[in-house]
Amino acid sequence: MPTKNEDTLLQKPTDWRAWVNDLVRYKDTTLIASILAENLETIHQAFTFLDGDIVVASHPKSGTTWMQNIVSLLIDGADPEKLKGQALYQRVPWLEGKEDLDCDWGYQLLENQASPRLMKTHVYGPLVPPTMLQKARIVYIVRNPKDIAVSYFHMHRAYHFLPDVPWDEFITELFLPGKLQYGPWHKHALYWWKLSKSHSNILFIHFEDLVKDLKTQVEKIAVFLGKELTVNAIEKVVKEASFESMKANQAVNYSQVEAMGHEISPFIRKGTVGDWINHFSAEQNRRFEQTFEVWMDGSDLQIDFL
Ligand code: PPS
């Protein structure tokens, strides 16, 4: 396996095809660094999930951070004091990774947190630790893959350690063949969709529903997490989780993360459904639709693109 280490993470790769060739294939998915595979092995073997753990699971760019914030706000009872001061990625660490170079890996941060511990993960399939499924309550957020591809494309522009890739090649050579980290999208979404039907501890939420009616979805997530909040507290969560609030909030908008060039493309970027229309040519859309039809054959998962 190729070895990439932290020293290389702040240099923008100039040759994106060489970068793609260097990606790590591990248990049916793609990772950008072998250290993530090592962390996943460690988590499988040594990380103890506890009753009360709450996991936000997602394919990248599906609204993970949005859901992390909602879950964190709900668990903290929308207490204004707890909303300030701590970066969201410390309050809800990325189980197998880390968001900034100088912090510990998520699973290490979590060892020291009091229950209920909150975490995010991008794993699916054989990467998922079996005890997570037994012990934790899991909120999975799904998003239509056209908008994910757009969001992912802009993330590549912004992150210093990810290469810029021309849009057409990004779609046809990376996103559709599942060569981006944690791809391919359909295996991810369909794995969690299928599992959510047989596990009452998994709640499946659509990004598009959050955009349509945030309050109703927040109430649903609160019930799932067993949190009885006052009307005022729910309203506070909805306000703090709005696009405008999150974009302005340094604790959640990743503006303090040194690996990101916010001036190129901010992390909380557009937050809409259907931005793909502004990026896809008719031919790109045709190819995407063709692949999407094959991906979804035999599944009853409904995805809204608009
Ligand atoms: S990551 O890197 O995988 O953790 O990214 P992720 O958090 O999953 O997804 C980032 C996209 O979520 C959008 N976002 C929001 N949209 C609407 N409202 C709120 N409050 C919100 N918070 C995050 C964010 O803007 C990214 O989508 P795009 O389409 O790029 O704007």
C-alpha cells in the first residue's frame, strides 16, 4: 500500500492522475492515506463502543457536518454556553480520522469523552465495526449524488492536500467509478439504507428533507435520540443549524482548519438542492443518469435531485 504521511498533507498535488494511482484500496472502498486503514484496523480490534454512543454516518459531502451540529445541539439541550468555544470536530470527532493536523485521531479523543459520546464516521460495509451496530444509535444522512459530486469537486479545489481535477474528469474518471475517498456512493448509501430497515437503532435522513423542512427533521431526530426538548429549545436548534448561522459560526465552519483554503471555496458553501444544474452539461447528466439507473436497480431507495 502507498504510504502517505502528514508531511505531504499540506502540499497540493500537481499531478492528479498520479495522485489517483496512489490512492489506497481497502476492504471495497478507497482511502486517501494508508493511516486511515490502519486506524480502522485499530478501531475494529481495540475500540470499545458503549451503550449511549451516538454516531453520525455518511458518505462525504452529504451534510455530515450539518447533522453533527444538529445532534450535538440536541444532546446539549441547545445550551448557548455549550454551543460556543469548542470546535464541532472536537465535540463530535471523526472516529477514524482527524480534521486538523495537530489534533489526536478521533478514536483517541473519544476515549476521554463522557457518555453520551458523539462521533462521525464515513465507513460502510466491511469497514463498519460490528460493535458499533450493536451498541450505538446511528443517524445516517444521505444526499443526492449529483450535488455530492459538485460539493466534492469544490472541496478538492479548497483542500491543500487534494489535487484540482477538471470537472469533466472529476465526474467521469473519479466520482462515477468510485475512486474518491469512501466511494462509490451507491454502495455506501445502499448498504446503510438496507441496514436501516432491519435496525431500529439506525435513523436514515435525507439532506433534501433537511433543506425542505429543518424543524420537522430536527423533531424526528430528537425523538430518535430520546431527547425531549421544549419548543424554545427546538427553535434554538433550528436557528443554530440554519445555513446562515453555521456559515458564520467559527466553531462549525472549519474556517480555523489550516488544511483548507476558504478563500478558494468555503466549507459551508451553498447548502442547496440542485446546484448540480449549474455544473453538469447535458452529456455529463446523461452519463450520470445512465450510471445511476444501474446503481439503483432493484432498490427502493428514493433520491430527490431537486
Ligand atoms: S464532509 O467534508 O464530508 O464532512 O462534508 P459534509 O459536511 O458531509 O458536507 C458539506 C456540505 O453540507 C453543506 N452544509 C449545509 N447545507 C445547508 N445547511 C446547513 N446548515 C449546512 N451545513 C453544511 C455544505 O454547504 C456542503 O454542501 P455544498 O453543496 O458544498 O454547499
